[in-house]
Amino acid sequence: MRATWWLATAARRITRFSLLRRRVDATIESFVSSLFFYGILLIGGIAALTSLGVSTASLLAVLGAAGLAIGLA
């Protein structure tokens, strides 16, 4: 999990740097960098659960349903 945290932090810094170089609005820069950060943490968490032997199919189904509900709201 420590490697996932390091990778997510590095992705956040790289994203912020590249968006600041392109002079993107600060709100968009913050949103996109947070999206990368939490997306990588989510993928790393699911990978860690899978390596521990936990079935993640139902967890992914719940996350998909929640995303659909938020998208349709």
C-alpha cells in the first residue's frame, strides 16, 4: 500500500506541474490532480484486497452502481 501512496502522490505532482505549465485554471488543475490521486489509490486498494484473497467483484459492482446513480442524478 505504501507503493500505491507513493505512486499516487507522484502522479498528483506530475499532473499539477504539467497543468500549471499549460496555464490551466486552478480549479480544473485541482480537480484533475485529485482525480488521478484517488483513482490510483482506489486501484491500489482493490489490488491489495485481491492479493489478500478478498473477492472484489461485488465491491466493483457497488462502486459502478453508485457511479451510475451519481451520474444520473
